Amino acid sequence: MNSRQEQSLRKYSQYLLGRRAYSISEMKEKILQKIKNVARAKARFSDKSTSAINKSSAEDEISPDLLINSIIQYLVDLKLLDDEAYAKTLAESLLRQNKSSRVIENKLKQKGIEKEIVEKVFAKDEVKEKDSLAKLIDSKLRCIVTGK
């Protein structure tokens, strides 16, 4: 892809990050999907045949993997993407919702967070989970005592 297309994808990724946080894995998937959508749109609206499109695009575009890695590195350098901070924030949010550590761990894995980062987040949040469990027990006991 040329620099104009790369700039467009950078703006798209920044737009996505302005709406909510993403893990690196999720952002890679979003960017790849956008690249595929753009390629489909070009093929659909072009007068060229499919083989001509593939030949011309192969000549003037870099591989999607290199492009995606370049954009991800750009976002990491700007500190817009940080898997550790994302994992910590998501884990805290799920703890506030009284989710178990197993549910939180599965959610983090689903989001593409590396195992080492998940373990690091849980090492820091052991006390918070105990507090969350204590609050849950208190609320259940209140419900039983009051009959609600």
C-alpha cells in the first residue's frame, strides 16, 4: 500500500481507539478486515479484470502483514496500544461486575492477551478479587437475611 493508504489506515485505527480500547490482537484483526474491505471495493468498482487488479496491486502494494505491523508499531510507540494496561483495565472492570478469575482469564485470552500478561495482571489483582468476593458474600447474606 502506498503512504496515502497507510495514512488512511492509521487514521482508521486511531478512530477505533477513540471509541474504545483494543488489544494488539484485536487491532490487527480490525486493520486486516479494513484492508480486505478496501480490496473488495476496489475490485467491485474497477473496470479492470480481476487478474489485472491482482497484478497491479501486487506491484504497488506492500504485504498486508508488513503494513499491519507498521501501523501496530506506530500505535504502540504513541502508547495508544498497550496490552498490559488494556488487560488490567478490563480485569478491574470485570471484577467490579463480580466476575470470577476464571471468567476474567477467559475473556482476556479471548481478546488475544498473552499468557504472561494475564498472569502478571492476576498477580497484582489478588487482593482486589478477595475484596470483590467479600462484597459478593455480604450482598448475598443481606439478601438472605432481608428475604429479598
